[in-house]
Amino acid sequence: MNIIVIGLNHKSAPVDVREKVALAGKDLSALKESIERFKEILEWASLFTCNRTEIYLVAEDKNLVKQKLYKFFTIWSKDEIFSKYLYFYTNEETVKHIFAVASGIDSQVLGENQILGQVKDALHQAQEIKTSKNILNKLFNNAIFTGKRARTETAIGEKSLSIGYAAVELATKIFETLNKKKVLLLGAGKMGQLVCKHLADAGAQQIIVANRTYDNAVELAKVFGGQALSFADLDQGLMDADVVVGSTGAPHFVLTKENVKSAMKKRPNKPLFLVDIAVPRDIDPQVNDLNNVFLYNIDDLNQVVEEYYEERKKEIAKVEKIIAEECEKFLIWKNTLQTVPLIKDISDSLEDLRSQEWEKIKNKLSSLSNNDQETIEIMTKAIIGKVLANPIKTLKEISCNNNNENLDILEIIRKCFIYEEINESNKEKERGES
Amino acid sequence: MQVGYEIVSIIFFILSFVAFPLFLTIFTHKQNLAKVGNIVLFIAFILNIFSIYLRIKLIGNDVLFDFSGTVLISIGILLLAYLIIDNIFKISVMGAFVAPVCFLTSGYLLFINVSGGKLLPHFKNYLISIHVIVILLSFIFFVLAFFSSLLYLTQEKLLKTKRKGNLLKKLPSLKSMETFSLHTVSLGLVLLTLGLISGGIVSRKLPGSFNILSPKGIFAILTWLLYASYVILHFIKSFPTKKNAYLLVAGFIIIIITYFGTSHGLKLTP
């Protein structure tokens, strides 16, 4: 039984290739219909995100499946050379891959949290359309568990890699908390809105929107539940604000050093944090020279984000250790899937052998009392039990060792203990009875 | 007894010396070492109490009027204040200031022989004891405010210059340090006022022992004025916070001059 993943992501293929097989958020019925044609595939589940198209599956013959799926992707993408962008992993590699995906270390934005939800969705979808069974359900659940472990035991998911988050972090280094703080948003730029959303989420009390077109300011203020301000009243806005976010499209400075200086004269011991994410810049950089004024532009914020990214990179080794631990646990579980039926087969086989022999000899023991016959039969069962005790113990030990050679050992054991002739004759009997 | 006192003092010196680099690791990724530093300082605090006890055994109840005794008590109060404050405000980074103060002062007592004379009988007065304790307590609060102002100025510089790194992340916010300084200075100021009043009452009762125009008296008044102006300027909100932080640095310098510079102990002996 092989666990396989085939697919492509941002590392293996550029966006123009990835978009040929992008199915994120789309109906999977056509895909289901196509994959169900492959009778070799016992279970499957798909994981589609904006950067990833992956199909996880369970099959007996991995080489045959590989051939068929490469062809399938080529037809799907209508691209003759599509297969060169695909990766194809089996068993341990597959397990490690999905665990890495769920942990966020395989994502384009290292350690991002969204992927964990996407893995959960993929599992639910597969369960809904009934394409995943025992093995893939367990694989995906363990991947979700590994992803959670990575995020709680390491700092891989800490500190969002966004400019808005960086602005919030810096603001808390000045104000301790954003509660009861007022934010003045200059302009209606998308990035500015995003930063304001972060600030509002962090507790900022009021968002004041100032825009050259007053109506636009009113519209945007409604979104944040704040106030609108015309540019003519900017000086008053500056006096009240704790944080200013510059995001206009103006080709010149909207806030000069003089503007800020005169506002600060009226509030010398109240710090002012300015975030200028506009290009060209909205705020004169000389403003930073003023006492109690802290100005950060887009490059400064990007540097902060870059630093967070570096911190996350340092966590990769810890996450990989967690993945290795969880991978080992999963493979042990998978091996037990092979040994449990074998143990049952061996037990059944020897029991059949015993009962056949007992039936043969039973008539010869008719002179014995029923109690004596029963005692002998119990003894035969006990002998079988004792004969089986050590092999069963060994089999369980083998299943705990994650080693490919064990598969050969299991096959040898199967041949040693299972009496195919008896099994066949039993099956024939069963057929006859039915 | 003397040997025991010296051994305890040496162990205290070593512990506070060891604690210092542990606190410096706060600026790296190994934050747990700061917790070890706190444990080391806690043990040092216990030893400090023991050394005060030994000092009392050595020189009797005059420990409040003995330079070594007052330094030991000051260190003890500083350590206790730090441990309580860290527990409440989680400012372990302040340990990086407290630990060196401990090993420098204990080293000073160990390696520089400081001997006080015998105290005149009429100085053995409960009001003088209160005066000394209250003044020591106020100085400790001012020292803590000084540490906080140093942290404030460092953080302000880092934010202004947009420096990256652990230091920015590990230092508390400007607002929290400002609040901390205000609280400690306010408390220190109340205690200093009480100390000066009790000192004034004592000096009236004792013949010619204290002169307001003596260097110690002038510096004590200067200290009071400086810290009072800090609190007033803070509340009238017309003075930049950074300049207020510099006031605390100046205050600390005056305290050091008052405490160490003007005399070694009260020198109340004839």
C-alpha cells in the first residue's frame, strides 16, 4: 500500500503554469469523475490553494499510478511539457511533505496560518465526496495535528509578515497599547486601509479619515465607524491623533515638518507615530527629527517585516524536528495496518489447521468421555496459542520499526505460517454452503 | 563573626556578578537565562539579609548609622524593590542595571576598607532611625526611576534611528517606562519629603550637628527640587517626555554626590 502525492506549487512551477490546473474554490465533480476512472487508486484527496495543486492518494502500484497521473495532468493542463513541473512523492516523502505543508514551512509566506485551514477543508471535502478512507483520513488529521504543534511549540507562525502588523508592533513599543488611541488616515489608498484595519483590530479607539475629496472620506469613515475630516482641518486632526497613516496619491508632501512641529507644540509630551506607506511619500522625512515624533516609511516597515521573516526562518529546524517525530509515529501506524491483518490471517490459518486435525482424530477418541475429549481439544488450542505467542510478539515489534525491509520480512512470515491449501479449501466450503 | 560576614559578602559579590551577564542575555534569544538571573538575585537578596544580620551582630544596633550598614540595607531594598517590580511589570531587563549596582557597591565595601566611628549616645534616637530609613527608601525609588529613564532613552533612540534587533523588542514601551518613572519618582518624592522633615526636626533637637547650608543639606534640597519639578512638569504636560527623562539622569547624579560624595556615612562622631 503506497501513499502518494502528485502536484505542483510555487517552488516547482511559475504562476502561468500553476494557473492551468488551478481549482481552488471550484467544483470538484469533474475531477472526481476523472480520478475515479483509475481503478488502481483506492483513496484520494485534493489540496488546492492559490499556490498549490496537489492530489494525495493511496494505491498498490505506484509506478502505474505515476504514469497514468502524469498523463492525466498533461491532458488537464493541455501542456505537453507539463510533467516537468510536477513532483511525485511516495510513502515517507509524502507524509513529510504534507506535514511540512500543514506546518507552513512549504508555503510561499513562511509559517502562514491559512494553510492549516486549507488542509482541514481538503479533508472535509474528501470525506464529503467519500474519496478518502482510513489511511488518508489519518494522514490529514495527523498533518493538522503536526501543523498545530508547529505553531504552538515554535515561533513559526508568530508575528504576521504584513506591513500592518509591523505598524501595530511599533506602535505598541511607543504606546504600550492602542486602546483609546486615535488614528488619522490620510488618503484612501488600499494599503492605508489595511494598516488602519490592523490598528483597529489591535484596539485603536477611533479612525479619522482625511481625504482631499470629502465625500470619499465620509464613505471610508463609515467602513471603520470613524469620522471624516477635510484636508483644511488637518492641523486639528494632527493635534488629536496618536497615529497618522499616510496613504494618499499626492505627488508632494501632505505633511511638512512645519505642520507637525506646530501640532507638537500644543502636545509636547504626547508621542506621535507616523506611518508613511505612500509612494511618493506623504510625510516630510525631516519630521522624524522632532521630539516625541516617530516616522516610519514603507521601506522601514518592510525592513521590520523582513526581520520577522528571518526570525521565522530560524524556527524551521525546530519544525522539521516535530515533522520527523510525527512522521515516524504515522509510519508506525501505517505498518501496523499491514501486520494486524497478517496476525489475524496466521491465527485463522492455524486455527483451521487445528480444527481439521481435530475433526480427523475426534472419531478415534470416541471411547473417551466428553469431558476428556473437551480437555484434549482445549489442549490443542493451548498449543496453537503458545506456538503463536512468540511470532505475534515479533510481528508487533516489527510493525513498530519503520523500515522498508520489514515488508519483506512480513511476506516471509506470511509464507511460513499461512497454509494456502487450507485457506483455499475453506473458501470453497464457504462458497458451497452459501 | 567578621570572617563569616566577609564570606557572605564575597558570595553576594560573586552572585550579583554572575547575575549581570545572565540579564544581558535578554537581548539575545535565550530569554530563559534572565529567569535564572532573577533566581540568582533572589538568593543574593537572602544573603544580603543575612549579611545585615551579621553586621548587626558585629556593631550592634548602630547599623543604620554605619556606612556599610546603610549600603547593605540600600542594596537589600533595591533588590526587594526590583524583585517585586519585575513580578508586577515584567521588566527583567532592569536586572541588567540592578545586578551591576549590587556587585559594584558590594565590591566597594569589600575591597575599600570603610570604617565608621562610634555614634554619640544622643544620636541613638528613633526619629533618626526613621529619617535614615525613609531617606534610603526614597533614594532607592529614585535609582529605579533612573534605570527606567535610561531604558526610556535607549528605546527612544532605537525607535528614532529605526534600528533592528532584539534590543528594541526586549525593551518595554516608552509609555510603560514613563509611567513607571512617574510612579517611582512620586513615591520617592513623598518619602524624601518625610525624610527631610524628620531630618529638620532631629537637627533642631540636637546641638549644632546639622546645617542646612552644609553640602549634604544643599544637595538634599536640590534633589527634592529636581524631583518635584519632574512631577510638576509631567502633570502640566508642556515639557517633552525625553527632557523629563534627562531630569531623572541629573537627579541620579545629585543622589550619588549626596550619598557618596559629601560624606562616608553620617560622620556624627566627634
